[in-house]
Amino acid sequence: ERSQIARLERFKDNRDVERVRSALARLEDAAGGSRNLMEYVLDAVEKKATLGEIAESFRRVFGCFEERIII
């Protein structure tokens, strides 16, 4: 676990934070409409956004599914 966290921190240290933020903002904007999101996801990946950051962008737009438990 520590090794993976260190690897992720190194990955994040070696990227342009503003380019990542910009790509994630464009992704969120596109997700709010009816556009195909694949090009925006790929752009975010190319800018070195993590899967967790991309997923969080989607959660901000679409919310998070919560199963209703009916007894």
C-alpha cells in the first residue's frame, strides 16, 4: 500500500497541475451536456489525470448511486 501511494505521489508530482485541472473542468462541462465524453476522458488521461480524479468529476456531475434498501 505504501509503495502504491508513493508511486501515485511521484506520478502527480511530474505533471502540469493546471493542464490537469483544465482537462477535468472541460470533462465536467461536457458531462453536463449531451456530448460524447470519450474525447474528454482521453484528453484528461493524456494530461495525466488519474482514474480517481476522472471518476470524481463524474460524481460531481451525475452524483453517486446509492442503493435503496427495502425490507
